[in-house]
Amino acid sequence: MAGLRSLRSSRDERGVSDVLSLAFMFLLVILAGVLLHSYRFGTISSASDRQLQLKTEYLYRTLELSQVENYSLSYLGALAENVIGVEQVVPGDYLRSSLGDVLEYFSPQGYGVMVELANENSSWVQIYPDDSEKPSFETEKFTFSGKVTIIIAGADENRVAQANASLTLFEVGR
């Protein structure tokens, strides 16, 4: 009988230690789940910055490749013609309203878009939403820029003109 009592007491002690270790592991799992759940909703800032930079490039390429309705000229090409001062195929007022519609459709929620084209002494700046101002220095912004080239046909020779284009995506309302 003395041997059975010693086996029972060692089993009881082992059972208590097992229960305590299981309870401790359960608490660790609960705490780890709470921590993981709280960090799941926050994006990694470098990933969201890269995503916004890609959206900026996507919007620039959209303006570079898509054509103004009823004209066989891209948005940036039409803007370059207006800035460089050659014979304008797309009237400036129509281009401004059409470009505003495109920027409204493609701009991400909570962000504004600024399109700038410049050539020597003339420039074109359009900002969406219309009530926004140029982003300040402190505003987080993402810019993609390039050059728009057009060929101006002349009687004697063709001339090549370039305009510097940039598209800036910036936060609004913060």
C-alpha cells in the first residue's frame, strides 16, 4: 500500500504541473493572438508608400496612352500641344474638363492629383479636386515625371519639341 500512495502522490503532483503549464501556454496563445490581431490592421508604411508610388506611375501612363474622347491624341500629347503652342487639335477648355473627369475617375480615395506640363515660358497645371491647392512641402506626395515629345511639321523641315511632364499624388483633407 505504501507503494501505491507514493505513485498517486507523484501522479497528482505531475498533474498539477501539467495543468499549470497548459494554462500558461493558453495565456501565451491568447496574448499572441491579441497582438497579431492588433497589428493586422496597420499596413507596413513602406508597402503602402510603394503602392501609392505605383498608382502614381499607373495614372501617368494612363494619361500617356489613353486618348481624349473624339480625338486621336493622348491626354499628355494634347496637353503638350497646348503648352508648346502649336496648332491645337483639342481646345483647351474641353481638354481641361475632360482631364478633370479622368482624374476624378482614377484618383484614389483621399488623395489629390496634380498634373504639370512645362515648356520654356508656358506651363499647364491642373489639380484635382478643383478646390485643392498645390501640395505644401510637408505634405506626403508621390511624383512620377517624364517628357512628352511632339513633332511639329514644317514646310522645310520637321521640328521636335519636348515638354516636361509630372504627375503628383498627394493626401488631401488631413
